[in-house]
Amino acid sequence: MAYWDPNEHEMILANDEVGHDTIIHEMTHAHNDLILGGGLDDRTDEGMAYAMQSFYQLTLLLAANEKLTQKQGCDYRFIHGWWQNFWKMYGHMPSDPGWGTGRTNGRLGGGKFDVDRNDFNNIKKAFGLNLSCKEIAAVINQILQDKKCCFRVTCSGETFPCQDDCWGQISAGFAIDSIFQ
Ligand SMILES: [Zn+2]
């Protein structure tokens, strides 16, 4: 367990086994307190912290998938699996597993909320961080191109394997929220 104490302006750690995602969460509170000067309402503050925490988990999953794609090469079934699963988790909100559920005034057992567009707009403004399917697709497609694979990933459209001389493609599987395009 960890929390940011806005009165003392310090992070309290229950022990040295606090997870990285929790540290990211509390660092977001620290940023909002120290850089933005505090004063955000609890829902806004927690929304940013939960969005950042989930972003961290997202990057771990994405990095692992990218590495495996580098290694596996043109494995259509494998890439089809992780690409669509990734966007099922993170391409829309609310989602669980994915963006998950936040809590206001967490330590005192406050109300649950879903991370929403305002939260993503806030972390984009504060940290310049946003999720873009097109940008991620470009990175994965560069790998597929380098490996001379006959298919590509896309953010929309149909899904079909390569056939004879025709290209195949793997779409995200459903409509990605415009904020994540
Ligand atoms: Zn919090």
C-alpha cells in the first residue's frame, strides 16, 4: 500500500514491496499536488492517477507483444490473437480487464468510477501521453514489413488472412473509441 500525503507533500509506503503501478498512481497525485498546485477535485485527481496506472500496465503488455512479434515473425494466428485482445482491453472504456475501475477517496473506501474521456484528456494535457492505434499499428506494421509478412494490422475494417498474391489484414476487431484512434 502507498499513498500521497498532500499535507506533508510526501509519499507514504507501507513496505518496500509496493508495485510499480501503485508508484505511478501515487506519482500522479504527487505531480498534481506539486506541479499543478493541488486543488483538483478528488474525482479528477483519482481519474488521472488510475488512467496513468493502467497506462503503465498497457505499456508492459504492449512491449511484451511487440517483442514476441519480433521473435515470432509472420505468425498470423498469434498476431491476430494479441492485436484484437489488446484493443478489446484498451480500445474503449469502460473495460475490465483494461482500464478497470477507479475509486474516489480510495483509502476510505469511496465510490467506484470508470476512467473516462476527461481523464484521458487530463493526462494528455499534463503528460503529453495518449494512446493511438494508428501509431502503434505503424510500429507493428514496420516489423511485419521488415519480416516480409503478407499481412498487416489495422485499426478498422475487415480481418482476413493472406491468400495467394493477396494481402491479409487484421483489424482491431471492433470500433475503437475516437480518442484512441
Ligand atoms: Zn489515488
